[in-house]
Amino acid sequence: MLFLVGTRDSNIKNGVILNEKCPKCNTQDALHFSIYKKYTHVTLIPLFPVGKTVYIRCSNCEENFDYEDLSESAQLQLRNEKLDYSIWMFSGSIIIALFLIFTINRYFENKDEAGVLIKNPMQGDVYNLKLNNGYYSNMRIDKITADSVYATLNDFQAYIPNEIDDLNKPENYSNRKVYYSRKDLIKLYQENEILKITQEKANGFSN
């Protein structure tokens, strides 16, 4: 997916600077202003506002002016203008924050559940692993004894943790057999080499 990062302007207020004369033609109440809010976006989804720009134009002589060209009283009027910032300018940040909260909560939920399952392995359990080479894979539990656990390693590896579950297909497990003592298995979990446990139940799988 391609993400485009940039900035855009949004017009948030227009009006007239009252009781002020145009610096060029001296026409009263002819200075019209437009205030634009600049915001950062990712693929057109607003993240947060980053600044504002004010455009001033005389409706009589049609001259454009900078904020600094105005009198102090006119500048004060513009500074005192009440601006309504739409929540949509923060929509991207809100989405990112909610996603992070969901991801963190999901991580700790999986961690808590895995902490229970690692002490009670069952035949058919699938463990998501972080390998020594920096890749990720799974292993399937084949047999459990009083002090040992026997498993088959997946023949395939993934580049990122989110892809591990896609490897869990029966045809991807062949003859790469391993076994661990129950103590060593718990140690792997404590060292974060076992990332997730999917346990087979009567009605399917539990994540």
C-alpha cells in the first residue's frame, strides 16, 4: 500500500475587518479576510493542524495585503477571531491512537492467555515462534509426556509476525521434528521466543 504524506489547507473562517480603512484606498470596512488552517495528512486522511494562513483583500481596490501591512487594531481583531477547529482535522491521529490502544490491549490479552496455555500444552497446539535468524514460523505439538513436549516445525518462515498465522497449514509441516522439556518450553516463552499459542478445542481454535 502506498502512503502519501503531505500538507493541505482548509478554509475555516471568512469575514470583514470592521471599522478599519484599506491601507491603499482608505475605503472603510472593505478589508475582507480568509483564514486557512494547514494540516498534515496521510493519503488524504488528516492527522493534525500545523499552522494557519490569513489572506486579506480589499473589495474596493482589490489589493492583497499581508497581516503585517495592517494597523495594530486590525491585527488585534484578527487575533481575537474565534476559530472553530473541526474534529476531522484530527481524525487520522484519532484512528492511529485507537489502533495502538487496540493493538496493545490485544497483545496483553494474548500474552496472558499464552502464559496459561504454555503450562498446559495439548496435542495440536500451534506455537508462533521468533527464530534466531530474525524470521518467524510455527511449530505444532504432536505429543506430550510428563516432562517433555514433541513437535513438528513448519517448513516455511515469515518476515514479520503478522504473517505467521498464514503459514499454519497442514501441508506446511513435514519431518522437522523437535522436542523440549516443559521447563525449556516455559523458558522460551519467558524469553519472548514463543509469541502466541493457538490451542485446538472441541469446536475449533482459540486465539
